[in-house]
Amino acid sequence: METQNITLALPKELLLRARQLAVVRRTSLSAMLAQMIAELVEQDARYRAASERQIALMAQGLDVGSQGTATWTRDNLHER
């Protein structure tokens, strides 16, 4: 995959802590950020796919055995 460099501005303290974390994980800061961004993009793609599936299911509706007509009244459901 072709890569492209970017410029990223971070607070100095955050950058220092991120570099330390990369050392602990035995990776580079660039690789760690690239992995995190890739995971965010994948997570968003999965969320969108799940959302589209659910919207399609709602549009299709569920068969509750009523043939599209309610066989009950509000009063029947809320008898006191």
C-alpha cells in the first residue's frame, strides 16, 4: 500500500507520553498511529454496515401474525 506523510500538531506533553508508549510497545509512533487510525476506520465501516442491515430489517418489518391488522384494541391491552 502506498503511504503518504502528514503533519500532525500535538501538545508537547502528549507527544512525549505517546513516544514513551510506542517504546513500551516496541513500535514506532508512526506505526502506532497508523494502526489506531486503521482500527477506527474499520470500526466505522462495521458500524455503518450494521446500521444499514438494521434499517433494511426495519423497512421490511416483522411478521407478528396479525396479517397487518391489529386484532386488539387499546382498551383490551390496558384492562384495569
